[in-house]
Amino acid sequence: MEFKHISVLLEETIEQLQVRPDGIYVDGTLGGGGHSYHIASKLTEKGRLIGIDQDGTAIEAAAVRLKPYGDRITLIRDNYRNAGQALMRLGIERVDGILLDLGVSSYQLDNAERGFSYKYDTPLDMRMDLRQTTTAADILNGYGEMELYRVIRDYGEEQFAKNIARHIVNARKDKPIETTGELNEIIKAAIPAKMRAGGGHPSKRTFQAIRIECNRELEVLGESLDELIGLLNPGGRLCIITFHSLEDRIVKTAFRRNENPCTCPPDFPVCVCGQVSRGRVVTRKPILPTAEEIAANRRAKSAKLRVFERGK
């Protein structure tokens, strides 16, 4: 299957990165190379782009797409949480811009074998990095009822999380839950019929929650942001595209904390904690896709772009 993914907020992101022709840039979620292609097209032979992705198929697809800019490109199969180590191995201390386009790619959703989508009946996998051992099936069959409830409630923001968790635990007493089709039927049985009538597919939130847990997506994001900001040169920018409220909240909070890290009580006349601002939040409100983009690509609907600029 060909790796296809429509880059969301493409023009807005490239504009916000303020690409310098001789600069060094990191695309921490390379995917098929959509954003990277446009970054690379703005670089001279002195410029450099480091593309990172944990999905081997994405690396292969991006290598083909970025071939015209081969000398400027370095592709690394890894998680963006290890960007600092990856750059160190390349002899790079600081970069001029970093991009993260979070969530699952269109290719991963549309490739039935990967088990990300509730649209196909296929083995429950959901691993973004196939070198990882834990699958969605392991979570569904191994977690206790309270753990499943927490995951589905917190990561899926699902109002019927408790009932779905109970139904999962009861179903696996007979046999392990192995396919997306089996999980669909369990979720369907756990949600009242009148509530299934509207609001999209009943499995959407639970599948999202299990995927996030399987890939530790929010944990990785929360633990990486301070280090990514630290990798920026003065004036360098970190651009992050999120697709749901939990991701956006983590990014928003981290950006604010790096802009104003002071921990002194509000009534202190002067700062005594010694915490120094690392830069500024460029986007007081997130940049959203246009109506035209949403019409052309429905997966853009929930996208938000936030930008942080390292202090000079």
C-alpha cells in the first residue's frame, strides 16, 4: 500500500517555521515527508533537514519523496523523544526549527493490517513502531478493569468508559479479544442504542484511547517539550500540530511554563526564584485550518497549530 498522507496546516506551519535557507531543521514526525518536502525546498546546499519517524514504512516513503533534496536530508528511524541524542550523534547541538505533526497518519489509519481503524476487521495492533512488542490486544487483554476505565476515560474522553471497560473484561473471560471487529461489537453493546445514533462512530473514542496508550503518545509529548525547546538556537521555533484537546493542553501548558517559569507568589515585588524565560509563545490562540482545508480533508477539522520561539 502506498504511503499517502495529506499534510494538515501545511502553509501555516511552513510560514511559522520561518525557514532560513542555510538553517538546520528537524521534522520529528516525518510521516510521508509532506511538511519536510516544503522545508527542504527552501534550503540551500548549506541547509539541512533531519527527519525522524518511528514507522519504518514512513521512512521508506519519505526517502522516495525527498530524493530530489538528498544531500540536505538525513532520515532517522526513532521516536522524536530521542531527538537530542540523534542530533548529538550527527554532531549537531542546536537547530533553527522543529516541527511535530502529532497523532496517527492517514496511511496508518487506512492500512487495515496496522489495526488502527474501526472500519476494518483486522488483528488489534495499533503500534506506530512495529519493533515495539506491546500491541493494542495486549492492553485489552492484560489491563485490569480500572486501568482500562482510566485509559478510555482520560485518553478517549468517553462518557461510557466505565461500561466499556466492564464489557471488555467480561468478553475476554470467554476468549481473548483479538480483532478490531470484536472490539467494535463489545463497544457497541456497552453504549445505549439512542446514544449510538449520533456523534459519529461509537468506537472512535475508545480506539483513540487504546492507540494513545499503546504508543504512550501523551507521555512522550509531555516529557519531550522542554528538551525540544532547549535544542533551538536563539530565534528558533518549535511548531506543533495537535489533533485533540489532551495533546493541545499539554503543549499549551508547556509553552506557557517555558515563557514564564517564575514560581514566586504573585504578591512578591521581585522574582527571587531565579527561573529565566526561555522565549515566547508566538500563538496566543492556536492557528486553525481554514474552512476550505477542512472541506478538502476532513481529518484537518480538529487540528491546532501552536508555536514557541526561543529567546534571543
